[in-house]
Amino acid sequence: MIDIKLINKPISVPIRYNAYYKLVLLLAIIEHCAISKQASLQLIHFVFWGLRSEDNYKVVYDFSKKVRETLPPWSFEEGIDKILILSYINQYCKKVLVKNIDTLEVKITESGEKVIAEIKRLELFKEDFDKIKALSKIARSRLDKANQQWIIF
């Protein structure tokens, strides 16, 4: 009889797919790009899309600096639901219902702010943080207006 043994070998996973890395980016996006440290899911997805490539980042950067008013079709970030769950479980973020527009948003908590402060103190993810910080605040109304201008036909 043949004896088969399976050995698990660790594989290298790029950091951009690591859930905790994305969680840190989420906290940075909420802190630097959202107004009152409270972000819509649309803003979160939009900034994550901008971080995927330099071309995407240029679009987001130009939009944030009001160089452009329209946007090309952009896509949602895969796995953001898992990142949000991690942020809620670890109490880095909380859900907030915005009653006047009847939508759910994500707000950074004091614990989340402490994580961001510690990461900055240790100078971790500096390049990513600098890119996110350079975008500055993006108003929900501007993003909504730009996305309403998409035309299919």
C-alpha cells in the first residue's frame, strides 16, 4: 500500500490582500478622507479603488482636488465586508445611521484613532498613509453628484 503524506507549506500572500492591512487602510481613509471621521460605504470603496493603481489614484486625487467633476465607472473593493466586520468586532469602527438621508455610514471610534496614532508613531505604512492623506476630505454630495452622471447608452 502507498503511504501518502500531505505537508502544508506556507505561501507568501501579498500584503495588499491581508485583512489587517486593509483594516489599517480603512481606518486611514475614514480619518483623512471622510468628513467628521464618518464615511459612506461609497467613499470607502471609491478610495480603495483609487489605491489599486496609479491611474486610478490620479482620478481620485484630481477629483478630491476639484480638478475634475466627473468620474469614469469605478468598481467596488472586494472583501470590504470582511474588513468592516473586523473593524466592528475589534471596536475600531461603529455603524452610524444618517437619518436625513437614510443611509448607513462607518465612523472611526476612539480605539480606531489610537491604532492610527500608534501606526503613525511607528511610521508604518507611511507611503500608503501619505497617499490617503494627500486626498484630503471628499464630500459625500460631490461623490454622489459625480456618480449620477454616469451614462450607459
